[in-house]
Amino acid sequence: MKAADLNEGMDNTLLILNNRMQQRIAVNKDYGNLPLASLLLPSPNESSISEYS
């Protein structure tokens, strides 16, 4: 298990998606301070990106 900062993970995922979409998207982020999460995944962003690929 690995502790992950969900805010950082979401920011990184959105940055990658924005680059893949050639900056054709605009996102308003207002997710507040989320607690650290224990993850079994190698990277918290892999599952998020696979949903949009």
C-alpha cells in the first residue's frame, strides 16, 4: 500500500489530459483538501487516464 495525495494526483492527471487534448479543454478545480489515501495501484493517475483514453 502506498499513501497518495489525491489533490496532486488529480492535478497531474488534468495536466496530462490537457496536453493530450492540445489544450482544448478548460477545467475549474474546486475539490478542496482531500485526505491522503492508501492505494494498491502503482500510480493513482493510471486508472484516471485510462478512463479518458
